[in-house]
Amino acid sequence: MTTNAQHHYETWPATMGAMKEQAPDIGQGFGMMYKKLMGDGALTRREKELIAIGIGMSIRCEPCIYAHAESAVKAGATRDELLEMAGVVVAMQGGPGYVHVPELIDAMEALGI
């Protein structure tokens, strides 16, 4: 059985590639901003990705959760850090954050952590 996260990781590159072909200015503009703002600075890339997952959970953006979970893991985030961050989301938002914890767990399992 394919989970939502597995499906996302299998199809997202092609989906975004098609978007970038059809709307190159959007893809290039966003890509430049993302690269500049999400790199290491006063906060590490890992810390910024953890923040981004928390925001994704708060605004109920499933692709954001999956994409930033993958980036956070690539930047060195651990399962414990991801789950602790999820706890902060739940503490700050309650039920609306709570219902997105399973998506984060799905992402972690699909990413092998």
C-alpha cells in the first residue's frame, strides 16, 4: 500500500517540473528567494526547515509538511526533533495542529527515519 507521503515523494518532482516549464518566472523567482532565505545564517537550514514544517502543519498544507520534512531530514533533523517540533505545533494550535501529526509521521516513515 502506498501512503500519501510515498505518493508525494514519487510524484512531486514531476508535478513541480511541469509547473516550472509552464510558469518559469514563478519557479525561478520562488527558487531564488527560497535558496537565499532557507540557507544557513543565524539559524541553521535544519532549524529553518523545522519552522517551515510547523508552519505547514499550522496552515494545513500537506505538500508543505512532506516537502519540508524531507528537507529537514536532509539537513540533519532527527525523528525526535521532528516529533518535538510537532508537539510545539499542537501546544500552540491545539486540534488543528494535532490532526496533521499523522502526516508528519507518514513522511518520516517514507523517508526511513
